[in-house]
Amino acid sequence: MTYSEGVDVTVPELKLRVEGSDNGGDYVKLRGGSDEEEEQGSVNESLGWSIGSVTSVWFWVKLISLVACLGGLAFVIVKWIGPFLIEKELIPFINWVSSTFSIPVLGLLLFASVAIFPSILLPSSPSMWMAGLTFGYGKGFLLILSAASIGVTLPFLIGHLFLHKMQEWLKQYPKKAAILRAAGEGTWFHQFQAVTLIRVSPFPYMIYNYCALATGVHYGPYILGSLVGMVPEIFVSIYTGIMLRTLAVASDERHGLSVVEMVVNALGFCVTASATIVCTIYAKKKLSEMQSEEVETV
């Protein structure tokens, strides 16, 4: 069909089909397009439904398999590996420590390890576990927190020797270093918040100890944010030590834990793990937002 303006407009082809019904009557059906297109659409729809069904089934198969494997692994650990390690490794180690070192000397050694290990890039978590095992929540928390303040201060001061190299590294990796630069900008509270989030998040804090000075963060928000951000890790470490001591005592005295003790320990573990996971997820989300803002301004 052609309009007077000379513009051609193509009208979809309409087909007239006369089909017989089941009752022997006839009816007229108007259709647009070809039979092949309709059949192809039906095939594609069926194929898409089949693929979606297979994917859904495969997902549940993998999930069930994963849960079964984890359950079997947990059963093996609780039934055989755990008792073996407690009896052959943990109890002899605790007995050796208690017979070799007095409480003041042990406390001094744990304090020194937590304070010095981060500066030489060694993990201090085993020392934190031992502090919880030996001193419990109150004294263990004070010991670890005071030692950790030195542990994050020494790398900050040593960073002056590598300040130029750290600044060059931050320039070479702008996206990876965006969150570190964000911690050194803004007001005092902004720096404190950023440092706290870095400590709570799974960011390798021993590397940040040396990089912090290159970002321009001040020592005040750095040390305060570091100590506040390390509180979840400290509590998890202390709780781990207390759990090890409880299991060692129960195994050494040849008696199992009572129902109340098992419930309390299970609830304590769930609360501690849940709080740590929530804090980590929140910190990671906030750091991602800060990183996006930093990258946009670069």
C-alpha cells in the first residue's frame, strides 16, 4: 500500500485458514506470520523451560551434595580427628606450657608475641588463642588489646622508612588502593570509621599496617579505629581458646560435657560466629561503597 506522500508501508501478511473442528463444522482463523515462526517460538519456549528445569535440578543436587559432604566431614572430625588431636596434641601441649612457664612469664611471652609478630608479618592468632585459654575473657581481652596497640603502632612508625615506595605502589594500583586512600581522607571521624571498617573486613591488616602512613591517615584515628575494629577478632580468638580449654579438660578427666555445657558452648559459638559474619559483611559493603566513590573521583 502506498500513501500519497510516497512512503511505502509494509502490512504484515494475513492468512486465511479454513479448518475443520471436531464436530465437523468449519471455522475461519486469521493469522499473522508463518506457521514456521509459530512452531519455532514454541520450540524455543519449550527448550528454555527445559534448560531452566535442568539448571534448577542441578543446583539442588550440588547443594545437597555439598551439605552431605560437610556433614560427613564434621562427623569424622567430631568422632575421630577431634578426640585424637585433643588427646595427643592439645593436652600434652597445655601440660607442657603449665609446667614450664609460670602465669606471669606466660603472660609476658603472649604479650610480646602479639605486639611483635605483626611487625614481622607473622600471625598472632595462636597467641590470642593461648591468652583466652589461660586468662579467660577479662584478663585475656586486656592483655591482647594492650599488646595489639603496640602491634599496630610499630609498623605505622616503621612505615616512615618505606613511605616513598608505598606511595608509588598506591599509584600503580589505583583501584586496589582506592579503599586505602579513602581511609586517609576527610575528617577525623571519617578516618576513624574507614580504619575501623578495614580492620573488621577480611582485608589483610598486616599489609595495611605498613601502608596506612602512605595514605595520609593520622595516628589518632588510626590507632583508635584499629583497636575498635579488632574487637570482634579478639573475642573470637578468646572464645576459641576457652573452647579448647573446655574440650581439653573434658577429655583429660574422661568425662563428656553435660547437656547444659554443650548448649551454652553451641549458643556461644553461634552468637560469636554470627556477630563476626554480620560485622564482616557490613564492613565489606561499606568499604565497597567508599571504594566506588574514591574511584569516581580519581
